[in-house]
Amino acid sequence: MTPQFGLIVIGDEILSGKRTDKHLPKFIELLAERGLPLAYAEYVGDDPARITATLARAFAAARESGDVVFSTGGIGATPDDHTRQCAAAALGVELALHPQAKALIEERMRDIAKEQGVALEPDRHDNLHRLNMGVFPVGAEIIPNPYNKIPGFRCQAGLGAVHFVPGFPVMAWPMMAWVLDHHYGAWHRSAPVLEKSVIVMGSMEAALTPLMLEIEATHPGVKVFSLPSVDHPQFGRHIELGVKGAIDAVNQAYPALLAGLHQFDLKLGPELVR
């Protein structure tokens, strides 16, 4: 079965409104490009206890259901970065300097020294501190960072895993894409997904629920969706009712949905195809 994909966005700056989260829409886009849906998302501030509890749930979902979870933010080495420590606590393991991460960070330090035209001082305090960015939970694997070589990490849990990337989009997004392609390519869907819907005026969702259940029951693999609106500038109060799934399945289910709607005394608006 295709795993459930989840996203955790960590950072006080998101919850306070200082920055607008861009990871959620981008992750949805990255998944959609591979024919995969996002099952859930969660936001959490820079509170170690809350981060640990959130990651503990993520690891439990990975172990028990095979979920694939991505966590953004908080993997640096400043006082407000807690994710690495919280991941270890949630797993019940120690932290240790990852040898591949150490080599990559040292390579990055050499690059910086070369750019500045100075000799590398590996024992200088700030350079030693940089190695903390490679201190991961024991057993973690690295996620390569094409932007500046400072890696993220992933922790396997059962058939699933939790993946940790930086909060910076320029780093996080290519790292997410690499993980999806490198570790989960077998679940990419080659068959495109189709969505067909119609605007329904003058009805309540409760009245249409039996029809929705009937369509899902008689057309396996198709998902029926209902998006109500109360103040749309063109249609006013209405429901966008539709089906989504594989093209052939949708092309069979959608006419059945329309036929079912025609049994009601309803006004139908435009039909939408996505």
C-alpha cells in the first residue's frame, strides 16, 4: 500500500506570524508531481516538550502504519534549535556526531575558508560549534543538502520514517524532492489523477451524503469530495461536489454522480475538471 505522507512545520516565527509558511504548499506540489497526496500536516512552536511529543506521534505512525513524515526547521545549532535533541528523545536514543555529516560539514568549512582566502582553522571555536549540526540521533541516515552541504537526516521507524530538513526553503525543498525520489520512487504513480466536480445550489451536505456514500461504494478507488461555500461572490451559498481518482474510474463515477443529483430538485452550475 502507498504510505501516508505527513508534514510537520516547526518554528515560533510561523506561529507568531513573523514569517509565512511556504513549506505546506510546496510539499503538496512536490507530492502531486509524483502522484502522491498529503495526508496530514501539523505546526508546532519552538517548545522542546511539545516538539518531542509531536515527533513521538510521528515515529509511532511510522512504526505502526508505515507513514512517511517530513519535519522542517530547528535542526541548526543555535539555542532555539531543538529538533535534533527532541528527535533523539522521542526515539529514546542518544545523540552522536554522524561521520558522514562530520565530513560534509568539514568540507563546507574548507569551502568557506577558500572563498575568504584564509587558512582553515578546524579547532577554532566557531568551526567546532558547526559540527553540532551533524549531531543526530544514533542510527540516523543523512539527507544530502545541495545548497551548502550541511545535511539533514532521516530516522527509520518500522516500515515508515521521519525526515528532518532545514527551515530554509532553498535547502529544504530540493532535499524533500531527493528523499521522495531516492527512497519512495516505487510509490510514485505513473497514472495521472483526474478530478471532476459540479457546482450544486440549493442543497445541504447532509441531504447529499447518501449519494456520496453510494458513489464511493459502487466505484472503488474513487474519492467523493464536498466543498461547501456560504458567501461565494458568484454562486453564493453552494456546494462543489465531485469525484477524484484514476482517469478511467472518475470517468465512470462522475456520470453516476450527475445522474444521482438529477433525482433531486436542484440547480446545477458549472462543471469543473482538474
